[in-house]
Amino acid sequence: MKELPTPTLALSPASLPRSPSYHRLEPALHAPAERSKPRQGTVQIVWAKHQDEVRQAQRLRYQVFAREMGARLSTPVPDHDVDRFDDYCEHLLARDQVTGQVVGTYRVLTPKQAERAGGAYSDTEFDLSPLQALRPKMAELGRSCVHVDYRQGAVILMLGGALYEFMARNRLETMMGCASIPMLHNGIVTGDVAASVWRQMQEKYLAEPQWRVKAHLPLPVDQLDSSLDVDPPALIRGYLRQGAKVLGAPAWDPDFNTADLPLLQHVENAPSRFTKYFAGAA
């Protein structure tokens, strides 16, 4: 199986055991302690070490984004969501230990890898120049999704705990990323839901003015109905409960058929339910 481009990686063996936790970090980063492996039922959180493990995450992403959400993906690997940033990212996996199936994933782009990649994915959607002072200790989170059969709070909590552990162990201070609002609502493609969510965000969750960013392709919220009584997507609500702030108006992503909100989270504001497993990580 093909080796990932990070030079510290070994080739994947022909058959990988399913139970151990793998951790692939940059050479300058510190691997998490062996004791910090969160488990809930049959689901285990692991870091992808080899390309075949990343492929499992990419298959899940394709299933959720393309088949469920109707995204139009340009991908070099059929039935996989693959883009140019994947090779630079750490891939966090939620794996069912009984079936071996990857049922949840995040990808994390560290500051060093963002430099090597020529920027972050969020740079393609927003002008992030207001965040320049934060970038040396800022990681980008993205491509998050969970299999429809595992969308309970426990799996999301476990993934969140592992992300906070990663940040603490590697002395990273800020998490940033784009959170998507589907444009498909009640069977109709419309931006009214996204405009209504943005109205709520303006009222309660906007970041300080110095951190606000602008979309390269803004969703035309002024031309949409923002009066709908709708809840933000569950993932966005979760980020907000963690103390995340919205950095500006949503961008329109026509390929993924979503409106994307830029979010920023300072690790020091993490709630205790995410950090209680990793009290000794920092």
C-alpha cells in the first residue's frame, strides 16, 4: 500500500490489527500518551498512520458529503472524497472495533503543514489575514462527519476529547475551520436557512471585530429570507457550546451545496467535559 508523503511514516503492512491506537504526528510534535485512548462501547478513537486508513476516512466522507448531502466532488479516487490538503493533514478516526469500520472522522492541519501546503483549506473560502497573529499556534479542523448510524453524542464527544488532547500536547492554542449549513431544506435547495442561522449568529456569537474575516464568494444573505425559525446544525451548536465564535458571514460553496461559517475556538475555553479525560496532557 502506498506510503503517505510525511517522511517519518513506514509503509502500511498488508493486514493491520484493528484494536491498537495509531498516532501519526509531525516529527516536531509529541505523540499522545498511551493511557489517553478514549473508548465508548465498541467505538475507539485512533489517528491514521497509513494511507489505507486515510482511504477509509475518505470513503466515509464521500458517503456523507456526496450521497447524503448531494455534494459535487471532483476526486481522483472514485467513491472517495480526496483533495490536495489530505496529504498534509492528520486524520482522526472513530472506528467500530467489532466491524473495523471507520464511522467518524476529522482532519487536522497543523501550522507547519499549512506552511508546506501553501495555506489552509479555509484560505480558499475566506481572507484570513486578520488571523495572521494566531496562525503560528492555530490548527485547522475540517472534513468532519459521522456515519448516520453513529450520530450520538458519545462519538462526537470522544472525537472532541481527542482533538483537545492533540492541541494540548502539541502546545497549539487555537482551532479554526469552516462549519457547513446544508442548502437543501425540506427537499428544496435554498439559502434561506443559512441566512436565518447567520442572523442568529450575529445576535449572540460574533467574534471580536479584529478577528473577523470576509468570504471570497459570500452567500448573498441580503437577498434571502433570514426570518425562518430554524436551529443551526447540530455540529455548529456543539461548537458554540464549546465557546467557539463566528468570524463572519458565510461563504457559499457551490460544489458542496453548503453555506460555510468560519469558526474560531480558543483551547483555553474548552469545557471540562472534553478535557476531564486528559487532565495531565498539557
